[in-house]
Amino acid sequence: MYYGTTKLVLDSLAVGSVEGITASATASTGVITVTSISSTTGDVIRIPVNVKASNDGTQYIRDVIFTINKIRPGADGENAKVYSLLPSVNAIHRFKDDSNEVNSVWCDLQLKEGDTVKTLSTTPTGYKFTYKVDNGGEANYSIGSVVASSSITAQVTFTLYDERSGNRVTVDTETIYVIRDGKDGEDGQPGTVPNWKTYVYK
């Protein structure tokens, strides 16, 4: 967690209970460790995480979801395919004059198949790639397009869904947060930037 551009020391980091999952969290390192996943759990596992950190006597609390998707073996003779989203930046730094460190952001889609890793130029058939600015609705995202930083107040979220089965399954989701400097004489506004990166799989 960050307050403005200052990374905070965590007061606590806790994971919620999920049937069939054994997980632990270490606040001093910000690391969540999953040591056991039952074969009876579903293909999409969502572990609630509670994070607390303090700045200047005020404690901030955030609840997030740590998502794991099970990897299924490929068909006979084929490697499993692993898709992951790669945002262009971890955060947008907004200066006190409301200008941005970067003018625009985007998100790449990477495929790992066996020992081969490549960046895709189109969304695979049966998958849906979306983006959502702040609390707005989801819209289709085209690989290679950009989102203007000036159009983002707090965050932009990119999500890849697998719709091949007729149901929508989240494959990966990544959020770019805005970290804003304070105006002259004011503290910077708090932002919430996860200090771990979650890869979720097909």
C-alpha cells in the first residue's frame, strides 16, 4: 500500500478462509503463500485478503481478492497455454499541477506455451479482453490501443475472460492506479497499489 508515493509498512496482512485452500500471509514482506490446493476446488479460486497500513496516525484498510486459476494440461501432445496481462506501468504518477508522468497507458497480452513466450497482437478466439476506467462500465479493449491518463481519476482495470465454455471465467486482471501528489500545503492523496503481482491462468 502507498500513501501518495510513499510505500507504507503494513500493520497487518491476513487471508480469509477458503474451503480446500491452505494459505498464509506475512505482513513484514507482503507475501501471500499458498501451500495446498485441494483437487476438489473449482477452476477459479478467489482468496479474500485484508490489508492494513498506517500513515501519520491514520490507519487505512483495503480488502482485495487474490485470484488463482488452475492450469489444465493441453490435449495429448500439446502444451498447456498460460495467458497473462502485462500493463505498461505499475501506476500513474499525477503531479500537483494535474499533469501526468505518462500521457497514456496500455496493456499487453502474453502467451506462454511450453518454453515459448510471446506477446499477442490479437485476442484469442473465445476470449474477451476488456478495460474499465474508475467506476465506469467495462468496454472491449483492442490490443495496441491506449487509454489517456487524463481520462483516469483513480484507476483503470484490464481483464481477460475465457468464454469458450459459454460461461465467463476470469483469466487475469490487472489494475493501474493513480498516485496523486498533494497540492502545495496538502498531503498527497492515498493510493492503493498491491505490492505483489498475481498471474492467473487458463
